[in-house]
Amino acid sequence: MTERQSHSIRNAFWAALYMSVTMIMGFVIRTLLIKKIGKEYLGLSSLCQSVLGTLNLAELGMDSAISYNLYKPFAEEDTEQVNALLALYQKLYKIIALVIFVLGLAVLPFLRGLIEGEPPADVNIHLIFVLYLLDTVFSYLLYPPRRPLVVVSQQFSIHQKVLLASFILMYAAQIAMLSLLRNYLLFAVCFPAFTILGSIIYRIVTDRKFPGYKAEGKLPKDFYAPFIKRVSGVALSRLRNASRSYIDVIFISSFLGLVISAKYNVYSVILVIPQAATGIIISSIKGSIGNYFAVENDERKYGLFDLLTFLFFWIATFCATCLVCLYQPFINLWLGDDMLLPFTAAAASALLFFVMTIGSMLEMVKDITGIYWENRWTPLVEMLVNIVLDLICIRFWGVQGVLLATAFSIAVITLPSDLLVLFRHYFHRPPARYILKYLLFALLALAAAAAAYGLCARIPAHGPVLLVARLSVCLIVPNALLALAYCRTDNIKTLWGTVRQILGKEA
């Protein structure tokens, strides 16, 4: 097993543990919010988080820009340049904290207008929003200057361990506030309080882990022009990402109300499970991929990209199939019929997950290669098209219209454009073969999901038995179909060889 593989496996283990805890606690928290104080509070929480997620655009992709510039000097042990980059990072994040705070206060007078119908009567929505705002501001203001080093050093597990510890404490406090006191205000206070605690722990850990690095020094003047250029490209990408999720929630709250927003949040928290799983894979391997791309030749980098494409399409197909087949019975078992949206919303959510997963893989490669400026207009076009389609589709088809509008914008605008730019400016190859490959994968994914759902619809069971039976179908049908279609390809042989190597090492 190579050192890169070892780092990736360790990162994946801790990320999986972190995801499992946060997913379970997320279900518990949402169940308590709905059962103890009312579904409107879940809708209010979702709205506050979405508005502040949009304000987080002030970050402008600094994280990705700094990490991109850190890979090479860290690998070459250029301490002076690393320290100067960390100093810039720290200064920028303090500015970002101030900008978000000012923008958040500017939103306060308009907050009521973002809610269709009446908000909960026994809570001050403006005070709640300020607590969420402070949580966001503290996450930037108290940001540990050495934090980017856990990514470029391929030790992202440090990040997961610290977050896991602070989140467990926060969830325990929030569960007490909801179940014992039934107090939403104290529940919201926990967010900024434990962000402060987590930041302190993070700073202590990273200071000890990387004692040779300090946020000090200055970068040469010729550094800033390409840096600003890169940040500009990343910023448009971040703006686009906000339109995919946060702006969608704001539209749903504004046009359909907090109750529908709460139902949408329930579907979203289930969608987060496969998204978090793919996020674990990305965060675990990103440092290793960045290191690989920094030292290997073009042919080997292209081969790795081809393997990543195959892997993420397989993951997207399997998870989207599970969403189509399991969404409705799981929510019915968890919260009852009262929290269900139409099946078309579940299918649209699965489609959105599929295209976003492919996009996340391309996003990771763009982060590593620095190809953002060359594709700077695509995020803006996608965002504008998505917003226009949201406004049209929400009036005719409700929630599922918003989901379909976002999925359409990604599939038709962003994925082809990202491929074209990566192949033209980095791999220097024609992209036509890859566009055809994407279309073939999409057809296979559709066939797998349709076959699995057709079988699931014939299962004569209810409750937990139905859920287990449908999960069994989902485990077998899409994986068997893809294995049959690609059993003779080099990519599946490479993946299987890697798995056997890991299992042999562990044994």
C-alpha cells in the first residue's frame, strides 16, 4: 500500500465515523424539532441556514485558492512561502467575518418577507437569525491559521476528529434543550457557543501538529495578480453552488411557506447521507490526488482522472437508485404520511443527486488543477438559468419543479462546459469521447433505477420489512448491472486490484 493510499484510508475512516454520528444526530434533532415544538421551527432553521449560506459567498473561494497554492510549497518543504500563505489566509478570513456580519445585519429588516404565511408566534425570528449569524461569523473570525495544512498534508482526519468531538457535545446540549426544556432559543444558542469551543480545540491541535509553521511573512508582489484571477473564477463557482441549494430553500420558504420548507428539509437531510458519503471520498482522497497531480506526468494524471470518472458514476448510480426506491417508505416510517412530498419530488431529488455527484468530482479536479478562470462564465450562466427556471417551475410544479430546474441547469450547462475546459486547458485532448461516455453512463443509471424501482413496487410488504426488502433490491440490481456492463474494462480491474491490496494489507 502506498503512502497516499494509507492517508486516504485513514481519512476515510474518520470521515465515515464523523458522517455516521452527524447523520444519526441530524435525524434525532429534526425528529425532536418536529415532535416537540413543531415543523415550522425546522422550516425556520432551514431558512436561516440558507440565507447565511448565501452570505458565505463572501468567502469567494479563498479556501480553494489558498489550498491550491499550498500543495507545491508544502511538498517541497518551502516553509517561508507556506507561512506567508497562512498569514494571507488569516488576514482574509478576518475581513470575510466582518463582511458577513455587516451583510447579515442588512438582511434583518427583510427577513419577515422571506416567509410565506405566519412565522412561529412564540419566538423572535430576528434574534434567532442573529444567533445563526454569529455562528457563521465566529467560524471565520476564529479560523485556525494552520487549518489548510491538514488538507495539503493529506491528514484530513485531524479535521474530522476535532469536528466530531465538538459536534457530539453540541448535539448533546441541543437534545437536552429540545427534549427537556422545549426551548428553541437555547437550541439556537448552542450553534455559536460550540463553534467557539471547536475553534479553540482546533487551534490547539493544529498548533501542536504543525509547530514549524506560523502565519507570518509576506508574499512577492507578483503572487497577487494570478491569485486574484483564480479567486475570481472560484467566486463565480461558489455563487453558482449557492443558487443550487440555499437560494432554492429561500424560494420554497417565500412561495410555499415554512411547512413545505420543513418537508423539503426532511428530504434534504436524507439526500445529505449519500452526499456526505461522496464528500468523505473527496475529502479523503483530495490531498493525495493533489500530490499525485503535482508530481506525475500527463498520461498518468489522465489515467487517474478516467478512473475517478468511472468510480463516481458508479457511486452516483447506486445512491440515486437507493433514493428513488427508499425515500417514501423511509420518511413514512420515520415521521408519517404528514411529512411526505409527492413521489415526483423524490425522483427529482435523486436526479439532482446524480448530476451533482458527477459535478463534485469535476469540481475536485478543478480545485486541484486550478482551472477556474478559464471556465469563469459557466457558473454565472448556470446560476441565472437556475434562478429563472426556479421562479417559473415553482409556480407550476412546486418543490419538484425547483429540484428539476436545478438538475437541468447542471446537466445541460455545467457538466459539458467543465469537461470541455478541463480537456482543452489541462489534459489537452478532445472531449468528445468523454461526453459520449457520460451519456452512456446516464442511460445505464436510468435503466438501473427503473429496473430496481419496478421490482420494489411489486414487493407486498409494509413498514421496516418493506424498507429492508427494497434496500436488498437496491444493493443487487444497480451494482450487478454495472458490473456486467464493465467487467472487462481496465477501470474495474484497477479498482478491484486496489481493494484486494487494501484488504491484503489489513489482513
